[in-house]
Amino acid sequence: MSLGSAPVIGLTGGIGSGKSTVAEAFRERGAGIVDTDQIAHALTCPGQPALQLIAAAFGRGVLDEGGNLDRATLRQQVFADPDARRRLETILHPRIRAQALQEVSVATEPYVLLVVPLLVEGSGYPDQLRRILVVDVPEEVQVQRVHSRSGLDPEQIRAIMASQASRGRRLASADDVIDNAGGQDALERQVEALHQRYLTLGETS
């Protein structure tokens, strides 16, 4: 599939790094945003084939009384079981990838951020990504932010972090880095500088 004429930047970062906040700051400046987490949620709504396949693979216990996906229950099933995780990925990843690339291919913005939490871990996205942007914060900040928003125990958060690429590995893969440990003003300055740089990518496509 052609990715269209807009340059595509892969945006990634660890849990609690603030990927959505960063993506929104770029959106406000006119960037296209394709968020694979949002696609995953849409694909697992009631009535969607992927949800039916997940229920068949993992049991009706992963659905709540309303027939919605109980994400916490499913997470518990797959987190510590590599085989279960692979089954889930087999169901979801091809569908997420196809939808994401379809959205990228019809984008009309000057450039597109493809938001992929596990981009560094080997998400199978194409080599046509022009750059990789990593949103970075210290690990302690990750723990604090995730605990504040979700109430998860710090040990659980660290276990999730351990299942992702290390901070060092993400930074080694980066063409660009946003330090999101500071305040909104500092973030906006970094986004603006990268926005101006990304606008020039289309001129050399």
C-alpha cells in the first residue's frame, strides 16, 4: 500500500511518557494524527469481528455484562503468558496495521504522525517512516504519572515497563526526541521546533 505523499513520522514512547499530549500539540499545528491505540479501541467495540475473535480465543470472561471488552481482565490473561499475548497480537495487529496504513494513505495534512506505542519493539510498520520521534521521560516520572491516572500499583507499572523496550533502546532508535519531563511551555517549544522541521520534509519527498 502506498503511504501517500505526506511524510510519515513514527511517534512512540513508554507508558506514561505523554504520547497523546504530544500528538495533540502537533495536531493543533496542523499535523495529521493516526493513533494505533484509538484504532485498537475502535476495532474491539461490540459488534466488531475482532472482539468476537478475542472472546472465542480467551473466553466470554473477557467481556463485561454489556458485551464490551474488559481490558483489565484481558490484560491479566495475556500479560504474564507469552503464548496468550501472541494469540491476541495475531488477532489485532494485522487489523490495526491495515487500518492505520489506510488512514495514513489518505491523509491530506503536510505530514502525519503515526502513533505506535510499541514501535521500537517491532510493530511491523513499513520502512517508509521518514523519522522516528521518541517522547522521553525518566522512569520515575512514568511510574508517578501512570499511578496518578490509573491507580495501578507501582510494581504493576514497573512490570509493564519491563515488558516494553528499555528507555535506552527507544532513545537509540530515535531520530528526534521530545523531553516531556518539564511543563507545558517547554513541551510547546520543542513541538514547535520539530513542527517547523517536519514541514520541510514534504519539500524533499
